[in-house]
Amino acid sequence: MPRIALPEGASIHCIVDDFLWLRDGSTPVLMMHGFARNAMFWNRWVPTIAEAHRVYRPDLLGCGLSDQPPGGYRYTPETIGAQILAVLDGLSLSKIHWVGESSGGIIGLLLAATHPDRIARKSRSNRMKIPSLPFTVTDWSGVPVTVHPGESGEATWRTFTIGDLRVRLVEYSAGYLADHWCDLGHVLYVIDGELDTELRDGRTFKLRPGMSYQVSERGDAAHRSSTQTGTKLFIVD
């Protein structure tokens, strides 16, 4: 499988599923995995899509068979976008259909906004459904606080719920460690402090203000949170 070199010195691994005649000119499909996943996530999707399109499945740096990011590397929309553009250029893909799962869908939206000439169509899976509700403004200072002890430290929640949607403003005290592995799907955004996220398979991620993660319901990324500094989070699930 091809590897695409990046200017930072690391390389991206990409699975190519090509079962078409050489002269078949259909627009190829790039399938982008979500947070803490890899290209293998799409295995069960490929047979159907590959009947009519060449399929490209890259692993982002630090995922699957791609290299670990170099020291000091920051995951930002710009650096992730640069990884994808390197894959497109390295494999001579002038335009693609984009299929993204969870945060992979968000990456596609950002890339389409900055490089619309490279994206023919976009499709997102695992999309969160917002229930019907009127335009609503929430003053979080007036939402009651609930306290949830961890294995160490504690979490305070301010929670807004409508239907199956739960929106929370969460604060972890310094030294907090969750007392369980979480299998729920949600979007988490760090407002303040630093959050350490450990996956059950041993991978770890440090999130700072302005960073987020997205994870699917009962997928392959059971996770547990901790913080040395304390942190404030905005979570939707």
C-alpha cells in the first residue's frame, strides 16, 4: 500500500481498493476515519462502493499504519488538511467524493471550504440528530450543578436535556480521574485547562483549549478522562 511523505518527515499510510478497469474514469472516493480510529473502520463499506469507484482510505498521523507525529506536532484543521492534501497530490487525485465518519466528516467540510475544487461531493456517517426544538438560549450560570465523584477528584455538571440530546458544561477538578471507561458517543470541546484522554487500547491524547474529540457510540474507542490541572469542557451527546 502506498505511503505519502510529509514535509515534517513522517509518512501517511493509505489503503487503495481498486477493482476497476484501467480506463474507468469514475470519480474516486476517499473515506476518512473519525477520532482514534483507522482505515480498517471502513472494511464492511468497501465492497459495495468499490464496485463503481476506486477507494482511498488514509490513516491520519498517529492512527493505523501511519507514522507517529513528530515532536511538537499539533493537530489543527490546518495540519490535518495538509495531510489530506498531501495524500491527494501524492496519489494524483485531482477531485474526490468525500465520505467521513464522525470527525472525518468535519475534516471534509473544512477541506471543502478551503479547497472546493478538490471535493466533488461530501457524505457524513454517524451524524448526531438534533431533535425538534425552538430557538433556545441557555444561561449556563443558572443551570443547577450536580457533583459526580471520580476515582480521584470530582466532576461538576450543568446539564441541558431535550429528547435524546444532552448538552453539558463540565468542570473537572485538578487531579481528577474518571472511575469508569466510557463507551458513549459524544463531541467534547476543551474550553480551559488540559484534558488527558486514555483509550482502552493504551493510546493517550492531551487536549488543550480550542481542541476537541468526537467518538461514536460503543465503537472501538472506549475512553477515560483525567486532568492534572483541572479543565472546563463543553460536551454534546
